Amino acid sequence: MDSIKVVAFNRRAAHDYFLEDRFECGMVLTGTEIKSIRLGKVQFQDSYITIRKGEAWVKMLHISPYKYGNIFNVDETRDRKLLLHKLEIQRLDQKVRLKGYTLIPVRIYLKNGKAKLEVALAKGKNLHDKRESQKERDAKREMAKALKRY
């Protein structure tokens, strides 16, 4: 049985993008970084994923320094390598290059004691798309309120 504890969630991703396929991947971290993740000291603001030389990297993912880390703390926004299968990386790279998709980190969670990053293949939304999804959310909320009353 997999025990999953969600540490951080990227709320802006669903607002700014149409999220299509999702992938689970591991991250190459230092000891103090995993301790900060366990404490929930993670921010997704402006983070994205690139593919270089057959390797996937997450950029601008902010993991705060561990309080008791001293000299072992590393740069908060350094590039971190993602652990994906070679075939998955090739497939993602093709979609990003040909179809105009982008790779966005969606959430970080702990699964059986290991930090995992959920990556989504996403397409950008226009302003009218964002307004439409806001209307849909409001309509669902109103329907739930009405059903709750009766």
C-alpha cells in the first residue's frame, strides 16, 4: 500500500494552463533539501521543466534552506535533475518541440518516504479561457450550494 503525503501543490498551474498528461518522477536532492521538503518549505512560483541532452531538469523550484543545515545547504533555486525513463523523456521532448506543449511541475509529495514530483504536459490558456473556467467553477459552486439547501 502506497502512503502518499502531499507536501506542496501548484495552484497557478491549473489556472494558467490546460493540464493534459501527468507523470510521476523522482528528483536528485541533497540531504538538507529533502529535510526542507518534509517540512513543506517548497514554492513553485515561476518553476518549469526543460529537457537538455536527454535529461529532464526542473528550474526555479524554490526549496528553502534547512534551518540546521549550516554548510550543507545549497542554492535554493538550483537546477535539479528529474528521474524519468529514457523513453518517457524522449516522448515528452517530442511533444514539447512539435506540438507547442510545456512541462509544468504540479505537486510534490512523499511516497513511501521518497520525494516525488508530479509533472504535467500543459498548453497555455488565453484570457478568455481563464474567464470561462472561472465561470464553470462558479456555476458548480452555486449548484452545490443549491443542492445542499434541499
